[in-house]
Amino acid sequence: MRLLPPLVLTMAVLAAGCAPALKTTTPPAVQAGMQSAVSVSANMPEKKYLPNQAGYIEGTRYIFMQTGGGSILLGPIFGSMNVSRLSQEMAKQYKDSVIQVDPLPASTAALEAAGIKASGEAAAFNLKPFVFVQRCDDERFRLALVFHVDNANTKWTGRYTYHLQSVYTDKELAQFSEAQLDQYKKELNTGATALAGLVKRDLKGDLPATGKRVNLGSLNLLGSKMGGLGIYTKPEDMYFANSQILEETDEYVIARVPGMMESNVFGGAIAYGVQRLAKNQIHTMKPY
């Protein structure tokens, strides 16, 4: 994965002690008809699959991401701890607002409508829905619905992410108007339907493993500048290299994007997996 010139990225990854970006893969082959055996869990994914600088309120299904608080002067360890602390404080600010909208019912309904039984029993695949909330440098919040799917027998893990269209200011996110709340729920339902279709296609082997290789950039994947000491790279100038465009229409693209689930936004914590992005959410999509 390449977000910045190689030397800059290499230094950043080494400083953070991160592993190389993981390429997303198709689910393991299962017996005929097994694609419908999916247990939908009310739990969040294990901590090892969640961003290490995120904020999270126990009992909710919302992961808050922001990059404020880091500093070259603090160093990678203390800087990361400070970012994590501020992310957790940010999450607490919204504990009585948007995170009261549980994405689980919409997700379960969409899966059942797609013919995927929301079994409460053990199944070949386990699915956990949640929402990423990212505070970007333009002081807007961008939200994404995520279906986290894993297979215990093979240790395979997949992510399917739908990026919601609406963006919000701090004030708006803290207190939705009635119209915004209705629109948010509508977008969640639309996203859940789209993701249920993607999961079904991938488990059946109908979603391509690879596609056209591109450099893919979006504020929805990475909305923060990177750098320090007055030298920064704007998020509009960053992208994820070697992304695979699986499907493209006039309105959206579906891509497999490499990343590190347990990292931060710079390491592709939001970007990892199968992404469904509207065309107007993309700022870079050039041949790799």
C-alpha cells in the first residue's frame, strides 16, 4: 500500500511498528448452500481487528476515528496514546446522539431479505455490523456502515463497507434534526441492503477476486493530513495504491482495498476490505 512517497510511508509504518498492509481475499470455499449459513452477532469484532487509535463506548456499535493529538515531539508511542485518548473523549461526546441508532436491526433485516439467514447459532461465517465515524480535516464527520465477517475454521476475515452520503458538522452530529435522523436511518437501510448483496455475492464466489488496479483516494477512507513540524500532505493528495476496482457504474464503484484493520486511518483501518463508494466521494482513481 502506498499513501505517500515511499520513504515517508516507510518511516511512518516503521515508527508505528505496523505490519505490512493486508491484501483482501475472497472467502474460503464452502459446501454448496453454505453461503446462507451466517450467524449475525450483536458483539463487536475482537480488539485485534479494531483500529488502535479509535474511540469506543462499551455497549454501542460505533467506532470513532480522529488524528488530533499526535506529535513528532511526543514520539510514536506517546503520540499514539494521546490520539487514542482524544478519540475516546470524542466518542463520549456523542454517547447520547447518533450512536443511539443501532445499525443491527437494519443489517439483520437486509441480510434476511437477501436470503441470508440471521441464525443465532454457530455457522460457517459470523457477521458483526458496526459504524465507523471519522472526523476529517475539513471539520466534517463521515460515516460508514461495516459488515465484519469471519470464518473461525480458516481464520479468514473480510470487511464490507458502505460509505454513507451525508456529512455532518460537530453540532449536527451532536444533535440530529428530525429530518437528519430520518435521512440517516434511510442511508443506513440503503447501506445494509447494498452490503448484504455484496456479502452474498462474495460468499457465492460471484464477486471478482481482482479487478482493474488503481490508486484510490477518498476522504471517506482517509480524511486527515499527514506530517508534522509544519510539513503536511493533504488528504486530497493521498491514496491507496494497488486497489482493485471490481465493479464500476456511473454512480458508484466497488473496490478491494489493502490496509491494516488494527492500524489507524493512515494504515488503512477504514480502507481495508471491499468498499462501496459513490463516485462523488472519490478524489483519486488512476491506473496503478
